[in-house]
Amino acid sequence: MKHQARIRWSSAAERGRPDLPATLRYVGLSRFAEDAADWPNGAWSVELTFDEPPPEQGNSRVSEGYVRFLFDEAPQERLARGVRFDLFEGLTQVAQVEVVD
């Protein structure tokens, strides 16, 4: 199940690249507060999808899109309205995701 989300991208220096992903689909690893002690062990993959690529949305650091877990057996209850979690590409934090709906 996908949820509306607001994505706050890390700075270009923190992400390690100057541009936001110019794609309609982005997959990364989640880190929820309750996972911090064991992370990245047991991290769940999440998929972000966009109606238009982040660079075309007009704000250099905030994008609107949708989020869902890639696997049905993931803890779906974590994607509840108001929840925020960090998004990683490998061990590099690239964004913070907030579930809007």
C-alpha cells in the first residue's frame, strides 16, 4: 500500500552528489527510530514514486511523492500519518521521509 509522502532531501554535500534523482522511482533503505540500535541489520527497503521527478518539482530540497515498502511482510503499520524516517542509499543518508496520509 502506498502513502503520500513529503521528502526532505539531504544537502548535496551530505548526499555526495549535486543533483536530486531525476527519476519517477527511487528505492532506498529505511531507518526508523525504533531500528536505530541495530541498523542497518533488518532495514526495510522502501520505494518512493513521483508524479514528476524531484528536480522538476520546483523546490531544491523538498519533493512530494508516495512511499511504500517493497515487501508485503514489512511492518506496514510504520507507514502511518505523521511518521518520519530516514532514507539511505547504502550507508549514506539521502533524505528524511514524512508520511502525509
